[in-house]
Amino acid sequence: MRRWRIIALVIGILALATAVVGWSLWRKTFGPGPGFAQPERVLLIPSGADLETVVDSLNAGSMIADEQAFRLLAKRKKYADHVRSGRYLIPSGISLNELINKLRSGEQDPVRITFTNIRTLPELAGRLDKYLEVDSTALLVAMRDPATMDRLGFTGTTMISLFIPNTYEVWWNEAPADLLSRMAREYSRFWSEERRAKAAASGLALTEVSTLASIVQAETAKRDEAPRIAGVYLNRLRIGMPLQADPTLKFALGLDSVNRVLDADKRVDSPYNTYTHTGLPPGPINMPEPVYLDAVLDAAKHDYLYFCARETLDGYSNFATTYEQHLVNARRYQKALNARGILR
């Protein structure tokens, strides 16, 4: 009898130990992971990464508490054969099973990219570099690829028109070609039939609308005044008068937007010199925001041919129909600049 009691006790102890081990394994696999009270974290898996890279990244981000348990489960699920690059949001307390299932499926989470206040394609590539896996050099090469520009209907001077400033959700590991295709779809979506009809009515091609909008955007930060300024430039275009837009000179000379344009600057030899060349310059001088594109499409109807910053330096302009009145306005503005010591 005593022997059977001993056997029963041993069996009980083994059963309890098995249950404890089983519970521990179950909890490690299906129970909450580390950092249950922490906010979700971001795991970036580069293109071409293997299991070791993933494990290193998980450990670096304190996203797993038991590396061995992760490796055992990854082996059971054959995750090493299904490592997929991308950006993954890892919720707090996610179980190992849920974690591996998410990574194995390749169901990554998009990244939000925002670009605005951009002047050139290199600047845009540098901005996107901060959001995406691809580096700015590869992005710029793709943006300037002649075949791509031709396929999308742009040239080297108008390619920046493709990008409509906004916030977009894209994949972190998106290839440059795929990103450009996405931007082309967004471009087509922005240029609705209604906007295309307005452009046609103004006598401008879409890239010309972008070019004029970029000038208007550089001229004023006052969005409510943008349609009136656009109207001035359209009036000049209709009568063959040079645009005489200072922002195009600054673009040609590489000057900052706050620099004061001097008479000597107006002699620069550049197709962007709208004092010596009539019509629009070869392309946009920045990436115009939608509000300025619409300002050109919905330009104010008036007889103004001139405008000049107000002497109050509040960002608004004085408008004139005659050159004589414009000179009066200009002298007031110059006097205000001189009084503040703004020489260049």
C-alpha cells in the first residue's frame, strides 16, 4: 500500500510539473508579451533581412522577453522562410504567437508622409528620405529618370508638378518606381474634370497652372489674396507683358525668399528671368500647394496689371492699373524697407 502511495505521489508531482511547464509554455506563446503597459513600438525590417536581423531588432526594442521561446516558435511556424520587410507596429502586450503571425503575414503598417513648402526635387527627396527605407539619392535618380518623366508627361523642369503637397499613407519599404506611380495616381485624382476644364478655359496646360501657382505662392502667404495676384499675372500673359516676378529672379539666382531684389539682379541671363523673357518660365519654382493651384484656376477678374507689397509690411499688397500709380506704391514700399535697414 505504501508503495502505491509513493507512486501516486510521484505521478502527482510529475503531473503538476507538466502542468506548470505547459502553462509556462502556453503563456509564453499565447500570453501577453513584455511591456504590457508600454505604448506600441515600431519594428523596421529592412529589405533582404533574415531571422537574425529580426531577432536583433526585437531585442533592441525590448519587444520580446524570451529570445529562445521566440526562436522555437519561429522554427515551428517556419518564419525564417517567410521574413518580409516592412514597418510593423507592435502593440503592447502582444503574444509571441500573434507577433510571429503578424510578421510572417507581411501585413505591415503604413507610414504617413507629409511634404509641403518644397522648392526643388533634391529637397523633396531629402524630405522623403526621413520617412522611407530608400535613400534620397535613389529617390532623386528615379524622379529624374528621362523614361519615367516622359511616361508621366513631364520634363526635367516640370517634374516637380507631379507632387501635390499633402499627407499620404505609403509603405515604408515602397520602391521609388511604386512611389512615383502612387503620386501619379494622386495627381490624376487632384486634377479632376472640373479643374482640367478651368485650366483649359484659362488657356494654360496643367504644368503651366503649376508654374504660375508656384510664382503666386512665392509672392504671398496671404491665401485670400492669391486669386487677385494670379489675376494680375494672367492679365499680363494675355497682353504679352513680361511677368516681372521677383520670385523667379530669386530662383534663378539661388536667393532666399527674404532677399531683396536689386536692379542688377534683373539682368541675370536665365530662362527664369521674367523681366527679360515674356511668358511663363520653364517650370515651377517650388511645389505649389493645392490652395495656390486653385487660386490660379479661380483667379480674380479685374484690370490690375501691377501689385506691390504694402508699406505696412503686413504681407498684403497694393494693386494698380497704371504704371504711374504702381510707382507711387513701390516708392512707399522701398521707403519702408529702407527705414528698417533691409538692403538685401
